[in-house]
Amino acid sequence: MPTKNAAATPPKRPTAKDMKEHAQKLPYPAKQADMKFQPQTSLAAYRAAGKLEGKVALITGADSGIGRAVAIAFAKEGADVAILFNENQADAQETRRLVEAEGRKCQVLQLDVRDREQAFQAVRLVREELGGLNILVNNAAFQMAQEKFEDIPEAQIRRAFDTNIMGYMWMAQAVIPHLQSGDCIINTGSIVGIVGIPILVDYACTKAGIHALTKSLALYLGERNIRVNCVVPGPVWTPNIPGTMPLDEIEKFGHEVALKRPGQPEELAPAYVLLASQDGSFMTGALVHVTGGKLSSDE
């Protein structure tokens, strides 16, 4: 049986120096299972309090990285979880194993949020198998670094917007008719949507759009007591980094923040728990920064 409240020592967080020593470039889409320097996603030191008992959550992009950590945190808090992913089957099955190890149900859906019909299919399948749906976490994302803005291919720009903007909209449209008072939507934004980044211009634009989507949907759904918030990560070590960034950026990843290191996915997950639970009952339209002190674009 899972030990929800067992005390544990927090793991050592890798520094920017550690990241340089273990820098690795992987083909896209990178698999968490292939990373030499594994992201910390287990929440081994997390102390649960039953904050999501009886809830059902659907998390997109949950095969690895932040999505995996959120799925584990929600399971620790008592929620059944559906994870939606696009390509990495092995990573998704590992997330399923970790969720089920917490004694919760885990539904695995291999679908593409860029397709409106598949987004609606995902919501329908979750409600059929898990008996309802209370929490949507829009987390699926696409990025690809380009040194020159002028050289960004049209296909890349369209994929970024289709995944990061249209995918979030399709999922929200699909789930909103089924949400009740007290339910919520949590989006994943990014600090680069606020401060900008020259090698990810298209991605930064989509993240700024997600911030605006969050605020607008919060106003739209407020009278129904359905909350919409956004977690704004800084540099976080996930498979997207070795899969989409140049090696020189991977080597110095996380160096620019106040804490002088990248974040780990399990350091983001408690913010999602806050926003999903009654602890965040008076929070809507919020951009919750979890950035390690990434306060400006200065590096």
C-alpha cells in the first residue's frame, strides 16, 4: 500500500554545473527513459493530505516531465487520473505504473490535442471509464529552438500554435460542458511568454496566448464557480530540453535564475495541487510563477 504521509528527505537538486557535466542531446520527441540525467518526478518527499479525494483529473502531455509529476501528485492526493499523450508509449506506461502505485486508477489515452475531434474523444472516454471529470490540466506542448527567427519553418510555427493554443482551446471546449461548481482548468504557461526568448519566438508567443486564454476563461466561467488558473514555469528539466534545445543551451540550462539551477518537475507539481484543490478556492485568472527567480530577460 502507498505510504502517503511517510517522511522523506528531499532529494538533492542538480545545479547548473551538474547540468553542464551531464549535457545530452536527444532526437525529438525525446523520451524521459533515454535521459542520462533523469528529471525528478517521483515526489518521494511529498506529504499528501487527501486534498483531491473523489476527484477525476485529465492531464495532457502527461507521459513525462511536468505532466508525470502532476499525475503522481494528484494520485497521492486521492484523485483518479487520465493521462493523454501523443507519441512516447513507454514513458506513458511508466507514468501509469507510478500513479497506480499510489492506489489510484490511471487511464492512458494516446491522442493528439491538435485535432478537435480527438480532444472531444478524450473527454468522452475519461467520463465513461472514470465516471466523471473535475480537473483539466492543459500541459501538452511543442517547442523547437531556432537560432534565427527568419528561418523558423512554417510547419514548425503551425505545430506550435496547433499544439499550444488550439489544443488548449479544443480541450477546454470539450470539458467545459461537463464541469460543475468547484471544478477547474489549469493551464501550463511559461515565463518566456512574459519575458520573451530569442531562440523560441513562436513558442513564447503561444505561451503568452495561454496566459491570455487563462484570464479570459476565468472571467467567462467565474459565475459558475469554475476556476481557471495557469502555472508559469521557469526553466524546468524535462525531455523537451535535450530534445529541442541546442547543446550549448542544454549545458547552461537554468543558470540565469536566482537559484542558479533548473527546476525539477516535482517542484512544480504542488502548485497544480494548490490550484486543483479547495486550498485555491479564491484563486482564478492567476498566473502562478514557479520560476526559481527568473524575474527578467536579463541573463
